[in-house]
Amino acid sequence: MQAIAAVDGGWGIGYKGKLLVSIPEDLKRFRELTLGKTVIYGRKTLMTFPGGKPLKKRRNIILTTDPEFTAEGAEIAHSVEEALELVKGTPGDDIVVIGGESVYREFLPYVDRAEITAIDYTYQADAHFPNLDEDDEWELAAESDEITCFDICYTFRTYERKAGK
């Protein structure tokens, strides 16, 4: 299983229900890495998408504690275990956790690779991705050269769970 996120210098991912910044190349990379795959995310993340609709050309699994919640074009899970049951038999590389904060934290034990857009700036944030640089179970496996979009500098990083962890 994979996770994908854009994080700032403090591993922030959002503020007041919105992304910290929109970077066209990051959005393009997100599309490339998730198209045709199963994406797992929370109900609040769904509400940030255009029209509050599930992502097209992906299998959408939405995690929510609301027993009445439904979303056309998506499967609903009410627990991590229920979501894991829904993806049973799906190759791990075809499952991508896409947010938000609580969903990342709940699924991180099942994730073995994280595709991170690391933004070289710290914004005001109220939602965070777990800091993989401070987690002994994770290592930086690859990093792009620095990229600049307007005045925003960032790199694409791939983190992998260390063998045996």
C-alpha cells in the first residue's frame, strides 16, 4: 500500500480544510500515481474535491464514522478493518491512501511506500502527515532535483519502509 501527500517544511498538509498550496506539477503527479488505482480517503477530504464528488477513473473508498453517509461512485468503509477487507486481493501497489490527517495516521502501519512532494516552506497548518524523517521505520529512497514553481521550491521524494519493520 502507498500513501501520497504534499507536505510543507513542518509536514503540514492543510489548513481549514484546504490544501496549503496548489502546485500544477504536484497535481499532475498525483493524477499519474493514482489513475486506475484504488484510493482510500476520508469524508472530509471528499468534500474538498470539485462538487464533493469521488475521483474519476479510480476505485474510491471513503472512510467515515457516519453510518448514513453515501457517495455515488464510491464504496464506504466505517473502519480501517472494513477498508482493508474491501481491498483484500488488490495488489498493494494499486492501493493509495490520499488523506486527510487521521486517515494517513490510521493507515500508515499498512503503507510501505510514501510519495511525498516536499515543499521548502512552512505554512500555517492544522493538518499534518506523520514526519517520516523522524520515524526510524522509514528511509528516503529517492529524491528529485529541486523544482521551482513561481516562488515555491519543492522536491518529489519517495520514502520506503525499512526491510524487517
